[in-house]
Amino acid sequence: MAGAEAVLHVWKEWGIQLLILLSFTIQVVLLILADLRRSIDSGVLRACVWSAYLLADSTAIYVLGHLSVTSRSPEHELMGFWAPFLLLHLGGQDNITAYAIEDNRLWLRHLQTLAVQVAAAAYALYESPFLGSGSSLLRAASVLMFGVGVAKYGERVWALKAPSTEGLQTDLTDEEVFKVVEMQLSLMHDVFYTKIGVIHGWYGFCIRIISLLATTIALVLFHIFGDQKEVVYSKLDVAVTYVLLIGALVMELTSIFRFVFSSWTCALLITCGTRWHLPARAVLSLRRLVPWKARYWSGSMGQHNMLQLCARSRTSRGSKVARWIGAEDPWNMLVCSWSVPVSEFIEQLMVKQAGKNSHWRVEHPLAARIQELVNKGGMYGDLDWTVEESILVWHIATDIYLYWCRENEQEKATGETEQTRRRADLAKAAEALSNYMLFLLASRPYMLPPPNGRNAYVQKDHLDSLEYSSAQDLAKSLQRLGSELNTGTIELTSTTPVIGRRDSATSMKGAQLGEKLIGQDLQVVGSSSGESDTLELIVEVWLEMLFYVGYRCSAHSHSKQLSSGGELVTIAALLCKYIRAPPELGFK
């Protein structure tokens, strides 16, 4: 009981001070971490930013409500001066106005909250003893900070209401297109999740200058007021006030620096011509100290492999426990997903493929595109599948073929040549793209064109009837099964073990396609380009799927993922837009 009483005593004496320091700390956390989420795809980072984002408003609103009562106390009259700082905290940081794209639709709710909280802060100031009979210096500082707080909070609501985009028009070569698309991804993040659309107008420029001056003057006035020693205040209250004032000043300076060195300001200075030549050169020189890649997007692609997942599910104790408690699917996504950097080789392949796709019309179905690619490669067959089926079938077939290729490479053990390096790059690209598309299906199904789903992915129990202890064993078993199905050694009947389930058709198609890809190589034994041709075909099919999914994905889904570092499929969609752009936009 004594411990509980001590805690209650501390809370009663210092609770408000601790909470307002917590509100300030949350703003510092958001200032530091919010920018990282555009370039780092991390679940831990997202959890930290999400927690801070939710706590920021609730903490400030809670404290503001209590200040209207506590600030009446003569021994705590400085607390009334803290109310404007809470409005400043509710205004948030320039680098995050929305955590998710849906937050932009709630601007009316934030407008209502703005009116209520401004009234609460005004009431807390009105009830403060110093406003009527206190020092004129403190009154002036309070009015200045109240004006800054209202302006900053209003700016946040405006930023939520009016995200907008502007086109980029310039001459670009193929090599520059990918970099420009990455830049646009970063600019799109700024538009939807920060105050960038507001602060780079006359209002944003003025409010930053006025806020900096007002905060500096308020700090000086409070310091002079403290030196007069007319009234003795609690040392803790004075210390908290200094923390709030100095913290607000540092944040305003940070906001000014971010404004000056942003990509938007650089573009504005460059377009102003010779009048701003020297400032533009100075800003651009300092910006080069930060690697350009760090300013754009995560530059990574998620990975998920079905064969590795099945092998792990069979041997891992964690998977068995998760299956027993009915949480196997989320457990598998947690432990069997990872990410890899997007290689320059894949970037080059994407730009070339986007150029090849310039003649496709939007209404062309994916099956028709893949069918034409496969027919050009000398393979024939019915490939009329849905997007979900196509991803699963080609993923299984790609794994079967790549495992077979690795065994062949080990047996041949030839020296490294330009051709072997090319095959190795193609194999890595095929594996990365295959795993990425399955990752989208398993973890981001909303990024697939409607009607999207992951039922065939979830229902994979039929693979348990095969004999395997590793992903490589499973690939060999599927290869044998595909060979038997293609040669007619076994037939598709309900009594066939692994085929008796209705949801097993996808695996069977994948096994058959994988064996056909291997057979395609065996038909050109002795030809030095056989494996490269097949790998080229596989990579081209995956790129075709990537562009199709990106182009058909909704704009809402694309913008939603910008808050988590962006997706390669969004890059593909933007590449399609650029390559298909009319000549008058200036893109080559």
C-alpha cells in the first residue's frame, strides 16, 4: 500500500509536468523517425511511428483538458503558459501529417478537434492568474505562442485536406527514367503524408518565419521575466517551461532547414533562373552530402517462397505450435518473409520491359500477354489462368527450374565467362521477382488487380502428401510429378494421392510447367544459349506480371504502401505511365 500511495503522491504533484514532457518527447520521436519510414521497410519502425503518432494527439488533448483546471492554482500558474505549446504539438511535425492514406480523409474530424482544442487552450490561458494580474512579459509571450500554436494546428488540417500532385516534364533517356520514378515516389510520399503541399506556398513560408521569430521572442521574454524575481515559481515548472520553449525553437529551426534543403525548394530555385543561381548552387552542394538513394524509397523487395515455407512448416516446432493454435498463416508470414535490395540488373530489365510494353493496351488480359511470350519461346499450351493462379503456377515452375539449373551448374563446373555471369544474373533476377510476386499475393493481396484473393495460396495442404524434407527435395518431387503428368504415366483422377484435393490443381500446373521449362532446355543440349533463353523467358514473364499488376493496382493501394517504404510494383506502374506518355511530355 505504501508503494501505491507514493506513486499516487508523485502523480498528484508532478503528473501534468510528466505528461507534457511526454508530449514533447513524442514530437521529438516523430521528428526523427517519420522520415525513416520512406527509406526503411521495417515492422519495428512502423510500430514505433504508429505508436508515437497515436499517442501524440491523445496525450496533448488529455493534458490540455487538465490544464484548464490545474492552471487556476496560484502555485502552478505557469501551467497556463503551457497550453499554447500543446496546440503546437497537436500541429505535429512537417515530415508527418498522416500515418496512413486514410488519415487524409479525416480532415473534417481534425478541423472539429482544432476548434475544440483552441477553445480549451484559450480557456486555460484565460483562467491563468498571470493573464489578469501577472507580468506583461509573460502575457505577451503567451499571446505569441498561442498564435503560433493555432497557425501550426490549422496548417496540419489544411495539409490533410489538400494533398495534390504536379506533373514532371523533362527530356529523359532510358537510363534516367528509373531514377526519376524513384524521385516521384518520394514526392508522392511527401504529398500524402507530410505538410509539403502546404509549406511550399506563401502561407507556409510566412508561417515558418513568423513562428521562428515569435518563439524566439517568447523565449527571450520568459528569460527576462524569470530574472525579475517578482514572483517565485516552482523550479520544476520553470524547468519544464524552458524545455518547451527551447524545444519549440529547435523544432522551428529544424523546420526551416528542412524547408530550405528540400527537393521542392531546390526545384523552385533552379526554375527561378540566374536570379537565384548562387543560393541554388549552395543548397545543391550541401544536399549532395546526403546519398540520393537515402532520400527516395526503401529500394527493397519483399520475398516469400512457397517451397521453403512448406519445408519449414514440416520441420519447425514453431510452425507446428502455430498450426495447433490456428495461427499458422500469420506465423508463416512473420518468419518466412524477408526482403532483398532491388539490384541494378533488375532496374535495367524493368526499363527495357516497360519499353517493350508500350504497345499494350490496358484492356489486354494477363493470360494473353504471357501466352504470346511463351509461344515466342517455342512452348505451347493453355495458360488461361487468373492473376492469382498465374503467380502460384509460375512461382512453383520457376523454383523447380532453378533448382534443376543449380544441380546442372555444379555438375558442369565450367569456368566463369560472360555468358555464365549473364545466366547467374538472370537466375537471381528470376528468383527475386518470383519470390516478390508471391510476397504480394501472400502479404499484400490488396495490391493485386480485382478480383484479388489468396485462397489458393492458403490452401496448400496437398503438398504434404509428397515426400520431402527440404525445399530442394520438394522441387525434385514436383519435377518427377510434372514429368509423369506430362508423359501420361499417371492421370489426373480423384484417387491420385496429391491430386484428390480440388485445390491441388495449381501445384499440378506448376509441376507440369516446371518440367516443360526443363524440357525446353534439354531440347537445345549443346547450344550455349539454351539456359539463357529459358531464363530470359522466365524473367520476361515475371516482369510482364509485375507491370500488369502495377498498372491495374488501384491508386489508393499504391499510395497506401508509400508510408511503409514503397513497393517495386508502384515503380513498375510509374514506369508504364512514363513509357506510355505522349511525345509532347518530352519522354524519349
